Amino acid sequence: MNTKKMEKDYLLHKWLNNEATPEELEQLKTDPEYASYVQIAAASSGFELPKMDSEANFEAISNKIKPVHQLHKPNIFSVVWKVAAVFAVLLAGYYYISILDTSVKTEIAQTETFSLPDNSKVVLNAGSKITYNKKNWSNSRELSLDGEAYFKVTKGNKFSVKTVEGTVSVLGTQFNVSARDGLFAVACYEGLVSVAFNDTLLKVPAGSKIQIENGKLVINEAAENPSPVWLADESNFENAPLSLVIKEVERQYPIKVTLEDIDSEKRFTGSFTHENLDLALKAICEPLQLNYKINKNGAVSIHAKNSK
């Protein structure tokens, strides 16, 4: 911007504010655009500036502004408590899971071989169940048995098998336990086992077996076989009620057996195979002078020979 233009603007400013001297006014009149300045000044002299209510304007603007929520800094103690609560829940869950018992169960015609936490070996017969606690095993080698199982126990502290009929305890040995329907049978194949029932304690050495029926000792003699015959897919009985023999048949085969007009307390001594139902029924019925019939639906009926 040149000097003459600045001087002209300065004189115009003073004139519009009624501050120009007569000499300056005369100088301004010599400008060819003076007449235009006079017209603009006359037209704008009627303009009025609106009155400003500062308080009302501030209130209106404040009402339109959205409130800004202050961000609260997290309380360090609150965070610590929340983290502690999460860890407490996780710890409680782990503890609950750790105290749960482990169960192994077999169904009809099924056997199961598995190892316990100390590498003791267990073979579970059909229709049986074993329950134990893994976490506490090193402190207490104790399990519950419902049915029949063969044990090969590693040496160590006391090993106990609990049943509803009694308890068998050892330090390290091989033995078989069967506890079903009031019949409690224990056979020892290596070492020495201790059997507790009805306030009675018996020691059963290797090569011996005992049988307890309804809380009474009925057999205490040498074992005929070096291992349980059911490991070779046979079931063996000595002077056992027919009702218990039939239940074992139903555990080894997926059938239902009906005794027709037969005393279920008939005594049976012998064995039957787990691999052929017809041969198994013959092995049971012929010594007892019984007949059997295998129906189309797989059900079996047994009756006396002279009745049909």
C-alpha cells in the first residue's frame, strides 16, 4: 500500500468521526471520490446498532452447550478389590474342581483297564464302578468299589478298597474284590490283604480266598486259579444263589432273564463264558436240571425241565 493511499484513508477516517480540521476537510474535498463519500455517510447515518443484552445472550448460549461429563480417575483401591474378587472366584472354582471325585464306570458286557495316580493297575468288571480322589491320592490311597475289580497295587503306604460289605487293605499286592447284593468275595494272588467286615478282621495270604454272605464268613480256602477267571472272559461261582448268578449273566450279556416257578435261592457252583450266550445258559441250567429259551426279542426265560 502506497503513502498517498494511507494519508487518504487517514483523512477519511477523521472526517467520518468528525475529527478532521478545516484544512484537512478542504484537502479531502479535492478528492474526485469525495461526492461518493458524502452519499455513503448520509445513507449509513440512519443505521442503528441493536442493543446488546450480555446476560441474556450468555444464558442462551449456555443452554445450548451440551454438558461435558468430567472423566473420573479410577480409584486404585476399587481396581485392586475387583482384581482380588476375580482371583477369588477362579481360586474357588479350582478348589471345587480339585476336590471332586473321579469315577470309572463300566456298562453291560464291558470291562475297563486303567491306572491310578500311583500307577497301580485296576481292571474293572462289567456293571461296576470305582470312585477315588486324584488330588488326595498321595496322602490316602483309598477308593470305593461297587461291583468287582482286580487290583495290582504298587508298593507304598496303605491302599484301601471300600465296599458296602467291608474294606480290603494292603500295602502292595495283587487281589480281586467283588461286592454285590450281600455277597463279598476277596481273593489274594500276591502278598497279604486285610479284610474288615462287621467288626471282624481277617488276613488273607497269597493263594487264598474268602467269601462273606450277608455278613457271615462262608468260604475261607485256597484259590484254584492264579488270577480271576473273569479276566479270561468267564464268571465263576461257588455255592452262590441262582439269583446272583442270573444278575451276573445280565451284566455280561445285554439280555433280561426271567425265572419261571424256580427258587431263586437254588445254589450254583461252576462258571459260564462271556463270549457265547447259548453256552453260558447251558453251563448254568444243566447242573440245576433247568431248561431255557432265548426269545426273538433277546429275552431269556428259564424253567424247570419237568414243567414244560
